[in-house]
Amino acid sequence: MDTQAFLTPEKFEELKKELDHLKTVRRKEVAESLEYARSLGDLSENAEYQEARDMQAAIEERISYLEKTIKEAKIVAHEKHGDIVGLGSLVTIQKEKEKDKREYTIVGSDEANIHDHKLSYLSPLGEALMGKKKGDEFEFETPVGKQKYKVLKVA
């Protein structure tokens, strides 16, 4: 993680639960798998053993990542910034020459999920939105050229 993680309180709790589960349940399951695989004999040609070792490495890597993220995370509850777009803002925008409106919540990159309409403040659109107000028009560069939008609502 190169930059500080910005997380909502909900995402922070979700990561803490995942970390707890990995440490208490998954570690034990993998240890049991390793023990079973060792009992099968020759470890050099033992696929079950190698698979369990790979799983153990993946779990330990995830635990390490979660511990670091939780330790360094900045919790961002939605604060009313007036009508200025910031982390946690719910923003309604409209693309130039289109009727459809799009609604996004501005979140940290660990929480971004376009299917849930959660937009990272570090994404090109997220960056372009930061600091804007209702009524502002803005544009940003995309692989297909400049895109122009208007901010319809900030909550």
C-alpha cells in the first residue's frame, strides 16, 4: 500500500472481521491440511502438501496486508462539506449531451467498486470531482478523449 488507505467505518469493521477470521479459522484449517499432507509421506512429490503451503503463504500475505491497512487507515465518516465533493460525498453527475444521471459515493481506493457505485477519489473521474460543487461543469481525460460532466447534486 503506497498511499494511506481511506476507509469508511463500515469497511474498516469488515476488514477487522476478515482479519480475525483469517487468524482464528483459516490459519487452523491450513495447519490441519499441512499436517494431513505431511502424513501422506514424501513431501517432494506431494501435491496436497504444496497446495497447503501455497494457501498458507497466501493467507499470511493477506493477514500482513490487512494488519498494515487497519493500522494505517484513516477512517472517513461522511462529513458534510457543505456542497463540496470530498471523501464520503454522494454525488450525482450528468455527462454532456446525455440524459442519464449517474450517482457515486466517493471512497478510498480499497473500497472502490464501480458495480456498487463507489468511486475511488484517486480514479480519473474521482480526482476530477474532488472539490467541485453543485452546478460545476468539469472535464477530464480518458483513453477515448476528454469527457465533460456537470455536478447535479452533492450530499
